[in-house]
Amino acid sequence: MIRATVSTPEGEPKTGTAKRTGKPYSIREQAVLLEFQNGERRSFNLTLEDNAPSMEKGIYTPKPSAAYLDGYDLKISARARDWVKAT
């Protein structure tokens, strides 16, 4: 099981200009520490939806709907809405 530990209280805004369209964008990301079953740990950012509150401190796991196939690759969503606080 993959777990994400949120230890920062707020999402950080990220703004810029899209390379493909040249249009400005603004998103918020929240830093987490991913922990894998084999003990490996990695820093990662989860993307917060527009007007969504920041994630509370704690441990989160991906919802079943967070996993998806992209061609032959199995991926897990980096959107905060696809993760749920562990009980």
C-alpha cells in the first residue's frame, strides 16, 4: 500500500505560462512524503483542485479510482481529490 504523509498546513501556489498554449496558469500543490511497501520514501506534490481546501496534516491513501492505465503503464493520480485520509 502506498501512503502519503501530509505535514505542511497549506498548499503552495504555482503560476506560469503553459509552453503549449502560451496561456497563463495557476495551480496549488501540497507537499507530501510518499511511503511505499518496500520502505522507499519520496517527496512528492499532490495537486489541489480550484477552490479546494488544503489537505489536513495526516496520513492519506489513494482511493481505488486513483489507479488507472496509461497505455501499458499503471499510474496513480497526483490529484488530491483522489486520496483519502486514513482512519
